[in-house]
Amino acid sequence: MFTRQKVLLRTFVRWNSSITLSREVFRIAIVGSGPAGFYTAHHLLQKCPSNYKLSIDFYERLPAPYGLSRYGVAPDHPEVKNCEEFLDNLMTAHEVSLVNRDGHTVRFFGNVEVGKEVSLKQLESTYHSVVLSYGCANIDNRMNIPGGDLPAVITARQFVNWYNCHPDSYDKVRHFRPPPLSGVKNVTIIGNGNVALDVARVLLANPVDHWASTDISRSALNLLENSGVKNVNIVARRGFFESAFSNKEIRELLELSNSKKIRFIPIDPNVMQPMHESELTRVEKRRFGIFKKYSNLSIENPDKSWSLQYLKSPVEFIVDESNPELLSKTIFRRNRLHHDELTKEVTIVPTEEMEEIENELVILSIGYKGIPLEDFQALGISFDKRKNRVVHVEGRILENAASKHETDIPHVYKRGWYTSGWIKNGPKGVIATTMMDSFETAHNILDDLSNGVYSKVSIEAIKSLEEKLKTFNFVSWNGWLKVNKKELDDGKQIGCTRLKICDRDDMISIAHK
Ligand code: FAD
Ligand code: NAP
């Protein structure tokens, strides 16, 4: 299968060396080192036939790898972060400085933002294949309603970045100012996906017993210890049966009641009523059972409480006149549901009924947002703003597809360009689905390489990019390992899993020591 095309190319086998050997090798750039990036690389290396050698370069905008596994996944879910071993293992096995078994090489260029420091055009002339795996976590998803820009209306992305030590949150100039939690009693979370539940757990669970031993940011821990939050309402625009959270995650939040200090306020029975139990799917039945169990728990004098509310869309956030850093309330419009018998879609129909919920802080957890990179237009890469993703078919990027309907046939593929992960599918899916989907992209890359479908690269362009990279303050894999070691060692000293370094400059200086 892999014998039709062979490419003779001079490559830079070792970092810091000038042109050395000539080898048959395919150069592949992966933009982003989150789960999509590293699972794509893993599959490429696993499935690449032995007569081809791959030279894979990761470009990562942050000084640390792993994407949302490090900067999204909640600190009390360390088992989820085990996926990071895939990247660790492939770096250990293929790092350029080592003589490796299979002849493939992998390099990591952390702290290098594609679209800014390195252009896509440059990548096009230096790699046979480029994979866009840069995720959907670069900007906030906000609501365009009155009060939407008030300081006490923040996004889940900002809140998550802050408690997970994301360097953007701790930027010396544009740092995130965390909400003054000591003055906040009631929080409203808009949206009820699993991110909303993570955020609620951070606000509700005991900082000392639950969070102190994790890798949560120490400044977040400090603020949580002094938090005045007593009540968290998670508000969704659709109904109970359209809830975006999954059973495992809602059970985890409900289990906080086991401490007898956190009370779940039972869901309005009217919202759960229209559906008869006999019509429920297996997953819904289980969900129903979970709620039955926890709705009947009586907890006297709870420290905190929380609720799930349905069929409400926010229409205005009202500032607290006496303290403009906070809100006084949110005004909601009540919705009713419309079930489309044909499509089975459940949509909302706004009613005239309004309702107010008292709150000092609102956290918008309405999904993350994907954006195009600079150069997309120049390169003919289309971005679907509604779906938050690059336009592609099975991971192969389409050229100039914006003016056409996505299902138009034949598609014109952009030779050598691919996408995987959230930026391929929009901001949804757990790590397991991201993995499966990245395997599809990798499979198609290998298929295309075998059929001679890849970009033409030029030795001069490679040389020029290699020279340019040397001038960057990039973080190599070895550099990252130093940061990793320091974080683990410091964590051990204070009894937590890891003491994350939040400041980008500090990370870079440790990496370069
Ligand atoms: P990302 O993980 O976002 O990785 C993209 C990478 O690209 C990042 O490292 C980013 O810095 C980098 N990048 C961005 N722009 C550029 C650029 N211009 N140049 C170079 N690099 C760039 N799934 C679970 O299974 N379990 C969980 O518990 C879980 N918790 C989650 C919690 C939160 C808050 C969120 C938002 C998601 C969670 N998920 C969870 C989902 C999971 O994180 C995603 O499925 C997965 O991370 C998507 O991988 P990705 O590589 O596509 O994107
Ligand atoms: P999500 O699951 O898509 O949930 C988004 C929520 O926002 C939904 O309730 C949605 O309501 C609501 N919403 C969207 N636009 C809205 C608007 N304009 N007004 C009001 N509400 C709006 O997204 P997410 O919570 O960000 O999670 C992203 C992905 O990461 C998911 O696949 C999730 O499973 C995964 N994740 C997994 C875990 C875990 O496994 N522990 C943890 C975190 C995240 P509608 O349904 O009505 O659109």
C-alpha cells in the first residue's frame, strides 16, 4: 500500500544541526498539543507502514502541552488526565535527541502560536501534511443581551482557566480579575452541560476537604476558602429531558449531599411531569432514579444549596447599584417546549411570562467557541461560524467551501490539510470521542500519503523556518519536563498533586534553565 510514492528529502534529523542526512520522510505539522493533536500523532505513528518515516512537529501556543486535559478538566478528575501519557510516551519514544527504534521523530515547540509567530503559509511550504487541532478554547462565548458585558457576568471559560492556572488568566497585563467571591451569596450558572457542573462543584464543594489536595490554582483555593457563596442555581433554556449534562457527572454533584452540608433543592415536578416513566430510555430512567434518590434527602441547616432550573432564558442582567462589581438579579423569560415530530428536535418557544432570580454573579456556561486562524482566507480554508468548526469531510479540509453548500459533490480537498478534535467537530465531545475522531483523521492522512496526496515542500522554506524557530523563546519537550518536575516536587512539599505554575514567563524561564 505504501510503495507507490516515495519522497527523497533532506531533513533536519537533529535539532541544532545543519542539513545532514537524506531520507525518505514525510514531514507533518500538528497545530495544538491537546488530546486531538496527540491522539492524531499516536495513530499516525502506530499505523505508519515501516517503509515510511514520519517527522512530526507539534506547535503549541502555550508553554505546556495537553490542552484542555491540563487547562479544562476539573482538578478533582485526575484519572481523566491519564490520557496525557499518550503524548508523554510518544515523546519519550521519538524525541529527536534519542536514537529511536522505528526512525520516526517527534518534536515539541511550546510557546509558539500558529497564525501569529508562524504563519499557515509557512507551514504549507514546509510540511507535507498539516493538521489543525487547535481546539475551541481561545475566546469567550458571551451573550448579547443587556448587561451581558457587566463585570459580574463572566464566562465558564474564564472561571475554568482561572482555577486551572491557565497562563492567559495570569497574564501580567491582561489577567483575569476573579469575581469577589467573599461578597457573593447567590450564583446563577446559565447552561447545564458538564462544564456547568464542574463550575458548580468548584463553588459548592469544601475547599479544604475537596480541593486543597488537587492541582487547583492556589489563588483560586484562597478565594474559595473565603467565599460567601451559599446558593448556586443552574438554569437551562430547555427542559429536564434535554439536559446537556451526563448521568455520571450529575451523580457526582448530587453526591456532595452525602456530606449533609450541601442540599439539592428538588426540581420543580411540573418540569419532570410531561413524560411518562414508561416512555423513558434506559439512560433517562437511570437519571430519573438518581434524582428520586437525592430529592428525598432531608438536610437540616445546610451550609450551601443548589438547584437545577428549566425553561428559562436570560433576557437581562441587572447591576447592583451599590456595588457595580456585582449584580442584583437576572431577569428570565419563561419558555415552553416544541417537539418536532418529524425531526425529533426539541426547541423552545418564548412565552410572555417573566421571572427574576436574585444573584450577585452570573457564569455563562453556554459552550465554548471556535475561531478561524489568520491566513485562513488567504489559504482558502473555510470556517463555519455557526458550527464553530473548520469546513472538512472526515478530517480532510475543503478548499474554498464557504460559497458552496457543504454537501455539494464533488468536494475540493485542500491538498495536505487536515483537522481533528474540537476544531473539526465544534466544541463538544469528551476525550474518548476526541480520540476516536482523531484516529479517523490520522487514518485519512496515511491513506493520502500513500496515494501521493500531500503538499509540496521546499528545502529553502524548511531551512528558513528552522532558522526562525531558533530565534524563538520556544519551550522544547525537555524544557517542559523541567517545568513538570518542578510542579510535581513543589506539590509534594505542600501535600497536593501538583503545584501548577500559572505565570507564562516563570514557566519559560524554568524550561530554559
Ligand atoms: P484542546 O484540548 O483545546 O487542545 C487544543 C490545543 O491547541 C491547546 O493546547 C491550545 O493551547 C492549542 N492551540 C490553540 N490555538 C493554537 C495556535 N494558534 N497555535 C498553536 N497551538 C494552539 N472530557 C472528558 O473526557 N472528561 C472531562 O472531565 C472533561 N472535562 C472538560 C472540562 C472542560 C472545562 C472542558 C472545556 C472540556 C472538558 N472535556 C472533558 C472535553 C475535552 O477536554 C475535549 O474533548 C478535548 O480536550 C478536545 O481536545 P482538542 O485537542 O480538540 O482541544
Ligand atoms: P454543552 O454540553 O454543549 O452544554 C452547553 C449548554 O449551554 C447547554 O445546556 C445549552 O443548552 C446551553 N446553551 C447554549 N447556548 C445557549 C444560549 N444562547 N442560551 C442559553 N443556554 C445556552 O457544552 P459544555 O458544558 O461546554 O461541554 C462541552 C463538552 O465537554 C461536552 O461534550 C461535555 O460533555 C464535555 N465535558 C465533559 C466533562 C466530563 O466528562 N466530566 C466535563 C466537562 C465537559 P441547549 O442544550 O438548549 O442548547
